Amino acid sequence: MKSLRKIAVATIAVLLGFAGYLAGQTAGQPATGSLQSASGQTTQRPPAGPPPSDARAKISVNSNLVILPVTVKDRSGNLVPDLQRDEFRVFEDNVEQKIDVFTAEAFPLSMIILLDNDLKEKDAHEVRKSLDAVVGGLSLEDEAFICRFDEFFHPGTGFTADHDLLLTELQRTKLDTQPSVAPSSGGIANGPSINGHSAIGDQPNITSATMAIGGQPTKALDDAVFGAAQLLRDRNRNRRKVILLISDGANGGKKTNKMTYDGVVKTLLHDNIEVYSVAVASAFLERKFSRLVDYAHDSGGEVYFAAKRETLEVLYSRISEEARNQYTIAYMPRGTDRSSDYHNVEVRVKRTGLSIKTRDRYYSGEIPGATPQ
């Protein structure tokens, strides 16, 4: 009996010693949900969620696949969720393609919430009151990054899946009568720099969002969309990359923007980024929304018009649902001229009475860091 007691005591001691060793090995390591840079700064990982499906895994590792998020609606505007692979046909440059990956599963979102920082007072007031609903439309697997723009692009604090942090940052958005802080330089950088500097220019990072009323005579909408696209460029391919653009559509043109419209669209198409535009009330009344329509159409997104705050809140939820719950079709291009930078694509569905929304082309050429006007 004494021998058994001694053996038990020795076993417990060994186990305790091993547990202490493991604790020592893991001490000082970053938390599971964070990444530590060489400078010691910790940034949040994209939310892990469940393991990716086979379809998402294939899309993530195969960079040669052309990815087409496809929204299908019936005549009443409702999403159609029950289509099968054999009901779709895909054409590139009029050559039918074999569908290599097909799934109807919901993809998590990586979303830039891009807020117009120079709206009319009434529009700005309605947008401000509605912003919490943006977070309400996100799932636990989604991540978002809040940015603003006026004559310059102002990125916020970075991507996060923490709804409380997003709400806190959105609540910092306030009405003001003073223009936002201007950058020291208006040039466009080749890549985003979030810590202390903008993805465009060399302005200080403004983490407290301020919605300036009447502060700027011109707006750099093209530069802002490009800056948002730069921030989305390196997010994983198995996430849906979306810019939620809330604006009146006013754009300063060549004198204000460093990027051309065509250059921005190349970036959107190259990096599989969709723009969902929400035009505030004055945009519809004053017919200023053409840029919002163009970005949505050319990227495979959608444009919505909001006359009041209640409409804005409904639209945010609808946009998140549609962006997340698209069919995903991916294929390896076959039988087309690979020396061409642009390729036209068309998706057809055999079932009648349905409308299909996806991008109608993609761009496979080199993406310049900045394309001067």
C-alpha cells in the first residue's frame, strides 16, 4: 500500500512540473487573437470563426482562380438561395468556362465603412444617427475598418471584429462646423500606412472621427475609394472584401484627386473588391450620385438611395446580408488571350425570371501605386 502511495505522489509531482514547464514556454506570447509586429505593436487578427470550407480553402490558396461573387434575385427583389452549380454558366471573353469552385455558403466580410466627412448639415445629422445600425448588420466573423474622407482621406484605427470597439469609434463621429485637419502633403503613397499616417498622403491619423459640415469646397472621392481599396488589398481571398461608401457623391475632379477613376476601378477589379454605395437624401434630389452608381456598377456592387434615417438603417442591414450571402463561382481561365489585361465575364442562370448581379470584367494587369491625373 505504501508503495502505491509513493507512486501516486511521484506521478502528481511529475505532472505539476510539466504543467509549469508549459506555462514558462508560453509566457510573454501574444494572445491567440493578436499578432505582434517587430516593433512590438499588437494588431488584431481577422476573426477565426469556424475552419474554412473546402471551397473557401481552394479560393484562398489558388491565386489563379477568377472569383465571381454573384447575387441572384427574383422579380420581387428577394434573394434566391436554392440554385445549384449546374444551373449556372460562365463565359470569359465569350468562351464558356468550367466552374472549378461553387458554393452558396456565407462568406465573412472585411468591410471598409467609408464616411463622407463633408455632408450638408441635415444629411450629416441623419447619417450620424444611423451609424450604429452598420455594426448591427455585422456577424461575429466579420471585421470592419472605419474611414472618412473630405478633401483628404482619413483612415481610422484599423480592422476589428469587436462590435463594442466599432460602436465606440462610430460614436466619436460628431457634427462640427470646422473643417477636418488637413494633411501636410496630398500625395498618394504606394501602400497603406495605418500607424500614424494615412494610406493616402502623409497626414496624421485621425482616430476621432469628426463629420465636418461645410468645411471643404471640394472632395476627393476617387482618392478615398482608392485608399480604402489599398487597406483591403491584403485581406484574405476567402473573405468578401467590401467598401460601404456613404456619401452625397460630390467629387472634386482632377484638381482634387490624385487618382483617376479608371485607376481606382483597376484596383477594385484586380483585388475582388465590391463597392456598395449609399446615396444620402441630397444626392438624389440634386442628382449628384453618378460617381456612386459608377463605382457600384463597375465593381459588381450595388447603389441605394436613402431619404431618411430609418431608410439608412434598413439599407445597412440589407447590404451586409447581400454581400455575405452571395453565390461564389471561381474558375481557372481557359481558351482566352492571357496577354490581355482586361477580360469580360458573363454569368447566366438557366432558371427564368431571375436577375443576376456580378462584375462584368476583371483586371489582371499590374496595379500602379498611384496614377496621376
